[in-house]
Amino acid sequence: MSENSTLAHHFDSYAQQKESASLGMWVFISQEIMFFGGLFLAYTIYRWRFPEAFAYSSNELDIGLGLFNTIVLIGSSLTMALAVRNAALGEKNGTVRNLILTMLLGSVFLVVKGFEYAHKWQHHLIPGPNFQFSGPDPVHAQLFFVLYFSMTGLHALHMIVGLGILAWLTAQAAKGRFTPENHNYVEGVGLYWHFVDIIWIFLFPLLYLFGRHHLT
Amino acid sequence: MSVHVAPLKTYIYVFLALMFFTVLTVGVAFVNFAHHAPKGIGNVLNDAVAMSIALTKAVLVVAFFMHVKGSTKITPVVIWGTLIFMVILFVFTGADYLTRPMTTFVPVMSQ
Amino acid sequence: MTSQHESAPALPEKHYLSGAWSPQDWLLTKDHKRIGILYLVGISIFFALGGLMAVLIRMELATPSGDLMPADVYNRVFTMHGVLMVFFFLIPSIPAVLGNFLLPIMIGAKDLAFPKINLLSWYIYMIGGAMTFYGLLVGGIDTGWTFYTPLSSGYATGPVLTVAVGVFIAGFSSILTGLNFIVTIHRMRAPGLTWFRLPLFVWGHYATSIIQILGTPVVAITILLVGAERLFHIGVFDPKIGGDPILFQHLFWFYSHPAVYIMILPSMGVVSEIIAAFSRKKVFGYKFVAFASIGIAVLGFLVWGHHMFTSGQSLYAGAVFSFITMLVAVPSAIKVFNWTATLYKGAIAWDTPLLYALGFIGLFTIGGLTGVMLGTLGFDLHVHDTYFVVAHFHYVMVGGAILGFLGGLHYWWPKITGKLYNEFWSKISAGIIFIGFNLTFFPQFILGYLGMPRRYHSYPEEFQVLNILSSAGASILGIGFVIPVIYLLASLANKRYAGNNPWGAVGLEWQIPSPPPTENFETPPVVTDEPYTYPQPDEKEAPVGV
């Protein structure tokens, strides 16, 4: 923990330490992008192959809740960005306040997601033997829901991990561990949180919106 | 070490822009562009619009919330490099699917 | 080698091994050198386990009938051989051991950029390895190391999920190592150490790290999806709901082809160092060799479809993949030609590391050229899934990656331990490995060409002579691998101190004491020279070194 506000022994300067942390986080995000990339590829190919099943399945999702969650998550990105800004300015109270807000908004997102999952369960939209789908092509509709649960589930898992890290980060911030010279942890967690936000920015249209115009 | 901090209003404006695009993408999702476009490209127009909006939002988040504007030169290299390899993954896999006889894709049509 | 520059070399009093030795001083160390040693212990265990599986395979194949074990057990044995060797030995071997130890020293840094993450990556690796080992203990899996669906997701029996999760976890160790290396190479270089002054070992590891970062996560998500499909009995590769098993192969090989270059690129870096040191010359065409590493890494991502020519993949895509596969030969050949040109008119010193490096060049060339043959669509249809393929990739992975690893281990052993090993036995064992290796795997080219398929425990009698040759070679190869373990461990008890620079080599790692102090450098080095500036006969320069 002593590294939080000091220069680690193997770095020559705060600038070197900060640039290393920043590059390290970006390289981490690079691998995260490729990690989700496999899922996005599977989605693209199956949707191209079974457009009808995917369009009707997409319409089963609750666009209102999707929109609400998008707004909540982008809002949490804003508070996260403001927390980083506060940390850079050395504003301890502002950092803590914005980190807590970020956690609150992130939790709201997960709770809403939980309700959506429960709804799918009640309507027999979980792929498997109990899957029931009134639209055409129910066989391939299952593929949509496998992807829906894989993609949103993995995204939610990233958010749960993120909330855990945020809780730790908030405690550190409250102890005044971050300075304008070294708030690399706040920056790094911020980058991670924004990345998770960006994944959702793509998941929202892919899963919730792409089938809508077929009904008009 | 000088601390570069963007003014508060930058973040607010970016957030408002993101909200605008979010509402916009939901709105246009209910418009069937195929009705207003030449045959052939109409089917992909809705997707293209939605993905363009998502890309725009992502660029806003990356540029302003993630401070790529004003970071070291290597950051954009990492981002572009990753995207290039992502494109490779999509293009070469897609090349297979687009030129493959589809009988080999769906071996069983149950029910 | 007799170019000792010190008058009376003596073991330094304080170095990274001389500190405290309680378990937590090793298990909680953040010193990249000690973590390198931890990795050496780890990969040795998994190499021994994987080797044991190889022994069983070659014993079974000594006779045409499947008399040693039933087909089902044989399937499990070769699967575990592949999984252990690929994911737990070859991929971490050079980067996580030699790279970990040397990379910060070679660039004049005190440590990697993220020492804690470095330690974390070892634990992740060991956890993944433990899960796989558990899978082995409870009976192993029979999916092949490639985990092809729908076999792996639906039909295979045994602890597939456990082993898959083990491999998934180990993947993140590889990712974190790559991340650490990239940041370290970018941010931690000593003053004056520009990109074109970097040793080629560092270039090789940089290229490797790129693959680890961009490829590994794709196979991670793929294996996760297979695991989920196995767990929930439904998933994205399931043909019953329209899923495509060939999509699995695309995602799998997007990583697993470049993964071959994760194994070979660091090895090439080692060979570049050794060739320069033992021919006393600058590496010929340094920039070409450096960029060839990057070229191989990038091209490696464009050729994965050549593993899928017979899978049902589109013929057009196959043709494109086949063509690009030929292009990989270009940077590979650049390296081979440049090493050869470096040796030309060099002051060759026939020490053990050079023997391994020369072995690498010859065997890698055979492995590479047969790779070009296999990359040719028409020829591949003939030998697909035969022993020709097995022979080809063992020439690359054993003849290439493992010889490079052994060469590097022998080259830097005096630096790592401060001790010299037995010259006589090291040369003998290098010879034994070379002979044993060729005797094991060259007959397999012929077997494959004649049509013997891989992954069967029995075969027609006409193949027996060549199989007995191969099994005999494997016994010799096994002995060749055991001898170094003995004399390297024995060297630790050796009283004779190796000196800072027993080979008279240049490079930052040879300018510090052996074994290196914990902080590597007493004063931060400043680099003013190109790499490999060995004094040439016509120049009247003092020898470089300490």
C-alpha cells in the first residue's frame, strides 16, 4: 500500500511511474477488447446467418430498461471521470464522493440487469429444454439468447469486479492516499470503468435495438 | 510535474452529447430505413446507423473520459493496433463464411 | 572459452540469491530474478510430466498392436502430453524464465515495470497448472490439446471443464507477462538505449508480448464458451441450435497459430545473442532481424486458416490462408540467412550454447520448410492429420523452441547462478539431444508421407520399423534431457566461480556481477553503443566487457 503515494523503488521519476501505469492499463484494455472480440465475432456471424430469429428475439428484450441502464452506466462514467479529475486536483472529498456515486450507479445497473434476467426466466427465454419462443424460428432464437446471456453476463461480471475494486479504491481515497503526483490507481480504475461502459455502448444497440425496425 | 485537468464543463458537455446520441439511437431504431433507401443496401442501413452512433459515443468516451487527447503518443498506437487485429479477426473469418457453401454451416435443422 | 578478464574472480558477497531464503522470501518475492527461478521450477515440473506422457506414447507405438493401453487411455495420454507441453511448458518457457530474468537487466532497469503483477502471473500459472494436474490425476481428458467442439463441449468424458478452466487461467499468466514486458521495454530503458540499440533478445520478446496480448484473450473467451457449453449443455458452437463448430476452430487458431510464434520468437532472440557472442561479430543485418520478429508476429495472425483446410472452411478462404502462409517464410528465412552470415568469417568458439544455436538453425529450417509444404493447400490434403504434421511441429517446437531454451539456459547459467557447468558433459548431452531428436522425429516425416495417421494407438505392421526407430530415438532424447539436469544441478555445488563474463560477451547483463545483485545495477547504466560491438581483428580496441 505504501506505493500509493510514493515512488516505487524501481522507477526514476513520478512521470515514468505514471506513464508506465497508463500504458500498462491501456495494454490491459487491449487484451480486454480482444477478449470480448470473440463474442462480438460470434454474434456478427450468427446474426448474419439467422437475421429473422435474431430480429424477433431482440424484440423480446425490454428497450425501456435497456435505455435506462445505458443512461445510468454513462452517468457512472461521468462520475468516474470527475473522480479522476478531483484526484488530479488533490480534492480528497470530491474524489470520495464521486467514487461512491459511481458505485451507486453501477449497482443500480446490476439490479436492473437482475430484474431483466428474472423476467427472461419467467418467460422461458433461457436457452435449453424449457425454452419457449412464440416467434418464427425458435431453434435459432436460442442462439440469440445464448449470446445475450454470454455477452451481458460477461459484462456484468466485469462490473462486479469493477465495483469490488472501486470499494477498495474509495477506502484508499478516504485515507488520503492519492496526490496530484500519484493517483495512478484512480486513473487506472477509471480507464477500466470507461472500458466497461464502452462495451455496453455497443451491446445496447446490438442486443436491444437491431431488430426493432422490422416491426415498423 | 504539471497537472493537466480539463475544465468541469468539458465533462458535462461530453455527458450531454452521450445522452443525446443514446436517445437518438433508440429513436432511429424504430425507423425502417429500408423503406427509404434503394433496394439492396436498405437492409444494412439500420445497422450502419446504429453502429456509427455507437462508434461516435465510444470515441467521445475514449477521447475525453479516458484522456487520450493529451496522453502520450503510444496510447493511440495501442488502440489502433488492437482495432487492426480485431478487423483481421473479423475479415478473415468473414471471408470464410461469405464464400462457404452454407450447407456445411447448418448440419441439422431440428423440429 | 578462456577470455576471463578479471584477475581473480570471486563470488560477490551480496547478490539476489544471497538474501533470505525462508519460504516467504521466495514465494512473496517481487524480484524478477527470483520469480524467473520460480518459473524455472514450475516449467520443469510440467516438462517432466509432459515428458512422461511422451514416454508412454512412444512405448505404445513400439509395437503395431495397441497392447500397452486401450485406445481411450492412449487418447488421454497424448492429450495431456499436448496440453502440458504447449500451455504449461513451451509458452512460458523462455519468456517467463529467461525473459523474466534477463529482460530488465538487458535494458538497464532495476526490475520489470510491475513487480507485483509479475509475481501474480506466476501464481496464476501455478493455479492453472495445478488444475490441469488434478485433471490428469483423475483420469485426464481425450479431446486433444485443441479442445475441438463438439467433441470437447458434448461428447468427451472426463474432467474437460477442469482442464479447460486450468488452461483459461494459465492464459492470463501469459497475458500479464506480455503486458509487463511491453510496458518495461517502452518505459524502463536506460538512458541512451534507443530501440535500435536493444539486444535482439529484447526485440524477440517484444514481438512475443504483442501476440500474448492480442491472441491469448481470444482463446480465453473461446475456451470459456466451450466450458459454458459443457456446463449448460447448450452454447454458441452447438449445431443443434445452429451453432457452427468451425467457428470454434477460427477462434481457437486465431490464437493458437500465433502461439507457435510465442514459442519460437523468444528462442530466435536467444539464438541471435548466442550467435553474436560465439562468432564475436555484430549480428548481420541487425534491423532486418529485429523487424523480422515483428513481421513474424503480425503475419502469424493472418494464416490461422491453414490449420482448417479439411474442416469445411471455404476453399477460397483456404487459398488466401495458404498464400499468406508462404509469406511467413520470408521473415523466417531472413533470420536464418542473417545468422548464417553472422557466423561467416567469425571467430567461432565451439561452446555448448553455440552447439544448441547451430542445432536450432538446422532443425528450425527443416521445421519451417515442411511448414511451407503443409501450408500448401494440395499437399496438406494428402498429409493432413498424419505423422508428417506431428514431425513438422516437433521440429519447430522441440528442434526450435526447446533447443533455443536449452541454449539460452547454458549461455546464461553462469550469470544466473555464478557457476560453470561441466563442459564435457554439456557438449555430450547437446550431441545426444541432437541425435536423439532427429532419430525420433525424422522417421515420422516418412511415416506421415506414407499415410500413418496421428492419434491412433495401433498401426499396420508395415510401419513398425520406422516407429521402432522413432521410439529408440525418443529413449536417446530422454537421456539427453536428463543429463543436463544432473550436471546443471551439480554445478551449483561447484566451488569454481564463473566470473562476471565467462564468454567475453558484450551486453549489459555481462557487465554486472554474477549472480546479479538484487537491484541489478549499482549505478544506472548509460548506453552509448550499438549492440554486439565486438572488437574486430583489424581494430585495435580493447576488449569490451568488465
